Amino acid sequence: MTTPAVTGTRVPEAVHRRRWAILGVLMLSLLIVVLDNSILNVAVKTISTPAPTGLGATQSELEWAINAYTLVFAGLLFSAGLLGDRLGRKKVLLGGLVMFGIGSALAAFSSSPGELVAFRAVMGLGAAFVMPATLAVLMNVFERDEQPKAIGIWAGGVGLAMAIGPITGGLLLDHFWWGSVFLVNVPIVVLAVGLMLWLVPDSRDPSPGRIDPVGVILSVVGLVLLVYGIIKGGRLADFTDPAVLAAIGAGLAVLTAFVIFEKRSDHPSIDMTYFRNKVFSAAISVIALVFFALMGVTFFAVFYTQSVRGYSPLETGLLMLPLAAAQMIFAPRARLLVDRFGNKATTTGGMLILAATLGAFATLDEDTPIWILEVVFFLMGTGMAHIMTPTSVVIMQTLPREKAGSASALSNTFRQVGGALGIAVLGSVLSAAYRTSVEGHLTALPASVRHTAGESIEATLAAAARLGPDGASLTAPAHTAFLDAMHVTALCGAGVALAGAVVTAVFLPGRTALTPPDSRAREEAHAGADGAA
């Protein structure tokens, strides 16, 4: 069954009647994409543990295991959205789910960090086809007046995944090997595919864009080079190293070439004319800044709870529950504040709450009462809920309905790019600050292992464990060095969130009506309607 996505037409009655069941299936599909990263958050310490418990991954390898997924995801999202517009969103959703399931099974049985990075990239390839299609289908089965409510529930699904993920990961790691955190995706994929075939209608853009392979290649290559340079700089604790500068410079040059090419192309991956609308640009930028700060901070939060505080993976998952619970509670209700106070006030308030909670990590130490961390997590989730729902609605409603796939892909592209850069930049800040603090305490180690041992707290503790009783004296300095590095990194994250608050306060609308970003978008909307008619 194909449901044409046409601006100004009503959703067919047969689809309208089962719209909430369809939303449930879409949220299940979304669940596995988000669930995977939230599970991985509590598993990174276990994966960094030497074999046979883990893979012995270094901090830079862990960053790549996360970023291999997010960079492929981000680089292909827009093309995936266009393929969904052209071939049908249901078909693309099904293909993405199957690919994600295959990548998950392969990742579960990785025998080295390099294999894990490669199979995570396969998972990112599948996820790139799932995420934009879920939101695009949503926009085509709900009428415009119900879209904000549906998007709020959809965003609440992210909170649900964040709640289930760490707890599920903790339970699995308590009873099975580390690969189980990936293998758990497979039965969820099977269930989602079955329900998708039964319930979800197909839809497509009557005037889809052409695929832009050159733009895709330039964007992926540029982002990989940039992230590689940033991670390498953090690992070396030296951003002036020629190899680091060369990688970062090459990444920026390729990304510049990407922007120039997109502006001149008659079928760009990203239509740069959308960004002439300041509201649209601000909403997209805020999403990137939020995930830049959030992903970077949650990356080190797991090491704080497990390596410094001594909590198990399951206990860590439970500790992160307030973050997810707040999103589940407030994401569907954020639209009520938007109705009363407008997008500007609601989102700016959320950004300020997020900045405050990120800054609060700079006050945590080894003996801080754990309830304080729980309050910080709950407030962080509250801030997130009042950012993501309003900005998602702004982005989706500034483009015509038949461009829902493109709007969703743009939103998720910037979310993933922001998250990848957050892990790379803030992870590198953490690594560099940690090495600077701990280097003076590593003289008891053989010279051949000092550099590796100084990369992360887990590397230091592993090296200390190999020394036996003589290594016990390294534990306290490692904890102190990590806390110092965490405080610096948290303040950097808070600064990014404050920058986001300024963007929302200046550019987002209050309670004014949203319009397509420019005359070209309006012309495309009319052309799409005429073509479907």
C-alpha cells in the first residue's frame, strides 16, 4: 500500500485509524538504533578490559568504536532519506533494519578492537536508513495538528531507549560476555520487521531528489579526517603534532570543498538554501551543540561511576535511569510549554538547565553523595526534553510534508555529527588533561608502557594491575588525575551548551507561525502537490 505524501491533503482514513499502532512500530524501530548506543555507554569499560573479559581497547579505539557508527550514520543519513523519498520509506526501513541486525551479530563476535570498529560501521549503515524513515513515515500518517504530539511521543521513545539501554546492558554484562550487548539487537530487529510488514504503509516523495554520490563521499571523508586528527591529538596530548595538524587541516579542506560542491550542484545532498532561514539554521545548530555536549560528557560519566566510584555495569545503568526517566516524562509534555511560552523561551530554558548540569560535573569527586549525581542526571534529562521536542517540531514543520525525509535526515545528520565531534573533541580534552595530570606518577612503570598507560584511567589501572602489589600506589593518583580531567571536560561541555542557549535566545521564534524556509521550498511544495494530483 502506498500513501502519497502531499502537502494539503488529508491522510487516508484506513491509515489514520491505525496511526497510533504505526507510531508504536516506528518507535520500536527507533528503539534499537538508540538502544545500541545507550547500551554501549555502560559497556565501554568492559570492552576496554584486557581479554578474555573484554577486547583490551584503548580510549582512542573506544572513541572510534562509537564514532565509526555515528560517522557512517551521519554521512549517509541524507542520501538514505532521499532513497526513502524515491523508493518508498517502508522499503528503506526494512532494508536498514536487516542491515543493522547483520552488523549487530557480527559486532557481537568481534575478536579485536579493529573488527569491532568495522562492524560498528556496518551497523551505522543500517541505522542511517532507519532513523530518517521513521520520522518521515510519522509525518505522513499524522495530520499537521497532531504532528507535535506524535513527535513528542517519538522523542519520548528516545528517553525510553536511554532508560532500557543501560539497564539491559548492565544485566547482560552481569551474566554474559561483552558481545551480548550487540547480539540483543537481533531479536528486536526480527520483531520490528514482522510488525513493519503487517502495519506500516509505504509513502514516497512524488518529486524526489537525485542521489549525490560525490557529496556523500566528500562529507564522509572530511568528517573522518577531522575526527581522526582530533582523536590523535588527544591521544598524543599534543595538537601541534604535524600529523594531527595535517589530518585536521585536510578534514576542514574536504568539508569546505563539500560545501562549495553542494552550493553548485543541481542535486545536492544538503540543499544549502534551507539554511537561509535563520530559524531553521538555529534549530539545526542547537541539535548539534546539544549532542556535542551530551555525548562527550556521558562518555566520561561511565568511567566516573565504574572506574572511580566502583559501581558495576548494572548499577551504572540504574544510576543513569533518572536521565532517561526525565526525558520520558517531559518530552511528550514539552509542547505544552511551547504552546504557553513559545519555542524561544522553552528551548533557551532547556539549554540553560543543560549547561548547569554539565557544569555540575565539575563539582563531583570521589566522595560526592551519589544522590547528587542522580539529581544532576534528572535535571539533564529534563533540559534535553525541552530542547529536542521543540527543535524537532521546528525543523519538521519548516519544510513541506513531502520533504519529511530530507528534514528528518538533516536533523539526524547534525545530531550525529555533533555527537561524533563531541566524543572526539571532549574525549580528546579528557585524554590530554588526564595524561598531563598522571604522567608524573607513571615512573614506576617500564618505559615501554608509560605512553599507553597514560592514555586513560583504565589503561593506567590495567598497567598497575600487571605490576601486582607494586602497582597499588598508582590507583589514587589515577583517580585524582581522572577527576581533574573530568572537571575540565565538563566545563568545556557547559560552555558549548551556553553557546547553544545564546543561539536559541537570538534566533528561535516565540509563538509565531512557522513557514517554509524560502520561496524555493514553497515552490517545491506546490510542485509536489501538483505532481501528485
